[in-house]
Amino acid sequence: MTAAAAAAVLTVAPTASATVEVPPGFSVQVYHSSGTLVGSLSGDMFWSTSFRTVSFTNQHFYVRTGECMYVVYAGYQNNNLVAKSPKYKECGRDGAWASKTISTDTPGGVQTVIIELTDVEHGNKASNNCWYGDLWCTDRP
């Protein structure tokens, strides 16, 4: 999405809020080769009006008992990485997970977010690619 198109989307958004929720949320699932769910993460995603900060809220994180997952949030502008979270590790859990953010000083901010889950022991990965202004995120194994 061009900066002009992004600005056009923002002019339609409510001006009372300092953030915009587009797309409405994300969901990522990682499976063993047997088809067993190993981990899943879902939640809401909000871009600041400057596009320089993306917040991940209302997150629910499931990791199968006896398993561990890595989570990384990455922000891109065109194909350039402009923001990245630390690699978070969680083991055997099911419930609410704290809000996280990624930020950049790059003019134009973050256009695309990729949320990636990795099975620590087996290396299976899945990601959600979320473009600002799209109606949903795209799963990518």
C-alpha cells in the first residue's frame, strides 16, 4: 500500500482514537506433522496513526503441555525489516498473554506485520502476514 493510500484509509478512520485496528486481528497455529496442535496465538492488532508503533493486545496463547514455542513480531516497510520484537519463549500454557508492541523511527512506519510461531523442539513454523488496511491476515506455514 502506498503512503498516499494509507493516508486515505486513515482519514476515514475515527479521529478520537490514537490507534487504528486494520486488519481486525490475527491468529497463528503450529501443528506437528501428525496434525496435533502444538501452539496457537491470537489477538488484536492496532497501528498508531503515525504507523510507527504496532500493538498486539487481547492475546490468547496456547502451548501444548510438554511443548515450548517461540514468538517473534516483525514489522516491514516494503521488503525492509524496520521493527522486530525479542524472541519470546513460552512453554505449556493456555490463557491470556500480555500485550506486546513493536516500534520504528523509520519515516512511513510499519506497513506489514509478520507474527511467527516456532515449535522449539521440532522446528515447525507458522506465520500470519498482516498488511495495514487489509480486511484479514494471511496464514503462511
